[in-house]
Amino acid sequence: MAACLWELETLMGPKLTDSVLQQAGANGGASFARGLVGETLPQGGEQVLRDCLAAYQAAGLGRLETEALEWPIGRALIRGHDTFES
């Protein structure tokens, strides 16, 4: 992975590389969540999101803490620790 990261940073620069990898992670997380709950959030979606975060943690993808959750607006602030893969 380190060689690929170095190659990306060499081609695109560190700022764009970070942005691309962050978006790829967000897209992967969204895909994982859709697999758990489907395309539309059911009633009680706040709990579904918390369950999804618990599933990430149970899978060993880091420690995730919900700092802010504005439901049903859809704004969530989740802080991750040791979450490179997630």
C-alpha cells in the first residue's frame, strides 16, 4: 500500500491524493450502509446508523464515536480512531 500511496502522491500531489482516498472511503462506507439498510432509511434511522457503526467496529474497522447526530436532517459527525480501512 505504501508504494501505491507514494505513486499517487507523486502523480497528483498529497492534497489531491488525500481527497481522493477520503472520498473513496466515504463511497465504500455508503455502499456498506446501503447493504445493511437498503436505499431508503426506515423509521428509526438514527438507530440504524448507530447499528451500522457498531457493525463496522465489530468487524475490526476501528473505533467510531458519534459526536453529533441531527436526525432526520441527515447530518452526522462521527470521529474515527484507528479507522484507516473504514
